[in-house]
Amino acid sequence: MTINDWIEVGFLASWIICLVGVGVFSHIHFKNKRAERYRQDAVFAMEKWVGYYDKQAVENPEKAAGALNDAVKELQGKGYKINDQNVKDLEALREWAVTRLRFEQAKADVDNTVKPEPEIAENVPANEVVQPTEPETGEVNGK
């Protein structure tokens, strides 16, 4: 074999190595893309079902299990295979979604408990009714 033949064999080997590398990297890329799509779908499904069951008190273990079951069914409906480890991860995701929902409610100053209505005074004598005052003069309006 001449030097030219060795150079051609080297280029051929480099082409083969490049093709194998592209195949490996594309496999890794698409595998990561599938994992990212699963993560996004799981977060969306869990937030949706936790929000739905929150109206029915998600702190109740039966309601929390219902949110988990519905999220698993939705993910299975989208073609994902859910194993025991995925279920454990989804349980943790459910707790994260509940915590996030409670944080957002607290941030918006929303409380899930029923607040009592403020008491309204009725039949108050006229001399006990507080009248607004003028800020500059300190006089009572209308008098």
C-alpha cells in the first residue's frame, strides 16, 4: 500500500468515526428530549389535577391519591410507561405542586378557609356614630 492509500484509509476511518459519533449524540439528544417532554407533561398534569382536587380539599389522603391516579392515567394516555419509580417521583411532584399552589395562594392573600362575615352594627344611636372630619380644619362634616 502506498502513502495515498493510507491517507484514504485514514479519511475513511474518520468518516466512520464521525458517523458513529453523530449516531450516538443524536440518540442521547433525542433521549434527553423525550425525558424533558415527559417532565413537562408530568408537571402540567400534576398541577392540573392538584388544582382540580384542591377545590375538594387535596389534604385529604383520598383526594391526594385521586390527583396522583388521574395524573398517572393522563400520562399513560399520552403513551408513557409508568413504573414504580415514576409513581414515587409523581408523589413527590404532587407534594411540590401542592406546596407551590399554597405558596401562590398565600402570595395572593387567598385563604381556603371560609371567612366569617364582618359584623354590621345596627340600630346605633346617632350620638355614637363617628363622623368623618375635614383634614384641614378638623371640623365635622355637615356641622
